[in-house]
Amino acid sequence: MLLKIVQAGTPVLRQKGRDLTPAEIRSAPVQTLIELMRETMRDAPGVGLAAPQIGEPLRLAVIEDQVAREEQARTPVPFHVIVNPELRFVGQPPGEPPAMIDHFEGCLSVDGYQAVVPRSQRVQVSALDHRGESITIDATGWYARILQHEIDHLNGILYIDRMRPRTLSTGRNIGAYWLGQTPDEIVAALGEGDAGKR
């Protein structure tokens, strides 16, 4: 059974999710929810799905990426679950401010659109897994981007809150106008505009 993915404007997407206890994570209802989320994510298709995206205000997300692309620093990531995650940006070298990388992002809850979003190149995440056990994830590149995107969902944040506003585009127009250009070239061509200044 596939779950319905809710779209921007649905209140649950703007709420911070509720933490789950280890016992709740191991319960039959949550284990079933995890399986349904995995199937829904794969069918969409997506590389991550957070519980608020299927209408559940819980701090739980599923992640899996089967694609490898050198230009995106993207390598396959096996299926896994993060619950109650805490995110920390990591500088390179450690102790330095995090390197921010621009790239296009889309979202299953903002269907049909993409925008350039700056994200930290490296992160560390402390969370519980699908058994309710503590895990620590060190991630770089595209995997770090996926983690940041999904953890934002658990805190009521969408990528459109972090995007470079003038880069918002339909998927079709990215292919029609910007194919072959890097995110940096696209940002430079479009400019930041007044809305991008904070």
C-alpha cells in the first residue's frame, strides 16, 4: 500500500515533529509505517521521505539513494531510518566553518519544482535507527544534502525556506534553459535580487 504524500500548504509540513521513544520505534505500528514509507519513497521516486510528508507529525525519516554521479559527489546510500535526529555541521578541516555547496533540490511535497539550495558539504547526525538504537552518521556531498533536507522536514522547514529565491523553476524549464550549466553559473546568471539579501 502506498501512502499519500502531502503538498506544501498542508499544516503538518510546518510543524516540528514529535520525538519517538525506543519502545515506540520497535512497536508494530511504527515498523509498519517504516515499511510503507520505504515503498512510497521508492514509488515516488525519491531519495528520502519524512513522516510529516505523509501526514504524520513524527521525527522519523527513511533514506535510500541508488544513484552514483561524480559531479554531484553522489554515491549510493543503502536504505536506513533516522529517528529523533540531531544535526551538526562539520567544517573541513574540523573546527573551520562548514563549506557550503549550491545545488538544485526538489521535494516530493513541492511537486514539479526545483531550486538551488546552499547546504553544508559535511554533517554529523546523531539519531536512533529502526531498532531504537543510537547511531552516528558522518556524511559528505549528496548524502549530507539528503540528511539536511529530511531533517529540515522533521523541524517544519521546506527547502523553499533555504533556496536562492530567483532560481525556483519547474523541472521542465531547468531542462529547457539551464541544462549543462552549473548551479553557480545559474545563480550568477539570475542574480540574487532583493529577496536573496538577508
